[in-house]
Amino acid sequence: MKISNVRHRVWLSVLVSVSLVVAFSLSSFAASDVSSSEEAIIDSLLIPQSLTGTLTTHGPVLVNGIDAKTGATIANDSVIQTLTGGHAMIDLGPAGRVELDPLTTITLSMTNTSVDATLDKCGMGVELILPAGVTGTVKIHNIADVGVLKEKREVDVRVKQGQALV
């Protein structure tokens, strides 16, 4: 009987030893440093989150041609249109906010560092309120779409902080 107990102890010792070697070997692989080239590959594989905004409305507002209410999510390249008596405010979080006055239509493109509003129709106006470090651009495709409430085709640019290139 003592011989069989010794055999079991030997096999048990071998099994425990192999288990410990495997466990410590695998943990050393898990704790190894990732080189900078490997980090660059991993970062390039990650899908960046696109910036979205939250809409606050007063009066009739359309987003991509559909009636929109306060709380709607505004995605990149959305078309926001305010109708007669409508006002829209898009909160972009740390990237700032965009406000549209009545009879204004824009296509809004945004990232964490820039906000671009392409004027499709400028009734009463559009305003970009952006923090330092975020650039803003208002593009006018057709000057005939500016000043729809007046016969004069005037563009009024105001800068409260920072600079504007006209």
C-alpha cells in the first residue's frame, strides 16, 4: 500500500509543478509591455466615436426633412431646418453649440475640434458658440440663399472671441 501512495504523491507533485510553471508563464505574457508600434496598430483598428449633438427646439424644426422635437440626437452631416417661428439649439457638449434662427437651413458637420455649418438657406441667422481650441466655419454655397427676408444680400459676421476670416 505504501508503494501506491508514493506513486500518487509523485504524480500529484509533477502535476502541481507543471501547473505552476504554466500559470507563471502565461501571467508573464499577460503582463508584458506592448510596444509603441503595437499600440499604433491597435489605435488604428479602433473605430472613433463621431460627435453628436442634442437638439432643443422652440417652434417647428425639421432634421433631415422630418419633424424634430427637443431631445433629438443630431448626427454628423445632418440637415437642420427652422421654419417660420422656429428656433433650434444643438448642444455639442465640450465642442460648443450651434443656434439657428427662423427660416434657416444648415448642413452640420462636426468633430471634437471643428464645427462646420453649410448654409443652405439663411433666414434670420445662424450662430456658432465654440470654446477655445474648437474652430468653426460657416460656408455659403449660393449667395442668393442669403438674406431671404430682405432684398439686399448682406452677410453679417460677428466674432465675440477669437477671430474670423472672411
